[in-house]
Amino acid sequence: MNILDNLKDGQKILKRNNISSYIIDCEILMSQTLNISREEVLLNLERDIKKKEREKYFNLINRRKKKEPIAYITNNKNFWKDNFITNKNALIPRPDSEHLVEQ
């Protein structure tokens, strides 16, 4: 199976579980799985992925469908001009906070 097929399968799962950001979440999780940028994922939709990569991707999808934040799954969050390491013990910066920092 290629990247596009796996993205579609992941999107169906997240959409069924009421994840409103299911499209971008799947792209981010595929990027994490393949260790490439999100842009590279979108430019290489026909690339085949290995069985181990598929298993890793759907393990991440299963975490997300349980409403686990993307920042905890990927262990990072961009905020302002920096990238922060995150885990379940860290608060995830909200996009609204960036506006406060600008002020």
C-alpha cells in the first residue's frame, strides 16, 4: 500500500472518532512515522510504505483516536519561534498564547 491509501484509511478512523482535524493529523502522523516533513508526505503520495511503517502509523492513529493530543504523540510542539519537547507531563501551549506573546 502507498502513502495515500494509508492516509485515507487513517482519516476514516479519526473521522469516525470525531477528530475534527483528522486530515492534518493523519499527515502529521505519517510524517512522524516516515521521519520526513509533512510536505514530503504530500509530494510522495504514491510511495509504498513497509509493513512496519504501516503498523507504526496505525499505532499512532489509535492513540489519536482516543483524543491524545498530537503534541504528546509526536513529542514536540512549535510555539512562537521555538520548538518544544512535550509529553504527558507538559502543558501544550495554545495558539491563543502566541498572540499574547506578540503583544
